[in-house]
Amino acid sequence: MMSLWDTAGGQTVTVTTLDAGLDQAVSSRLREMGLENGLPVLCLRRGPFNGALVVAIADCVYSLEQKIASKIRVKPL
């Protein structure tokens, strides 16, 4: 299983799980953003020098730092 951080720009993936080690507040916020099991996420781009990962969920665009994106398990769509 790969993490959201491992996705390439332009790749669409499906969320499978959020790591149990995530802080409860962070986990809740991710779910509010739409990072739920089975929902597609489009990786738009990465910031330079391991900068934020920019993703599209439904009609919203978010940026996630590596520390969080690496704890979101996904599978290719």
C-alpha cells in the first residue's frame, strides 16, 4: 500500500485508510476535507524541495505537508 505522499503529479488515487497514529484533531480535519475511504484524490503537484503536496478533492484544492500526507494510505484508481 502506498501513501498519498508517494503519488505523482497528475495521478488520481483512492483513499483506503488514515494512519491510526494521526492526532485526533488532524484526522477529523482530514475527514472534513473529504479524505474518506473510497473517495478519489487527484495529486496536482508538489512544492519544490519536499514542499507541500497539492491535491484536489471534489471541487476543492488543499496542500498537505509530508508529515501528514505520508500517513494517508491510498491505492491507484
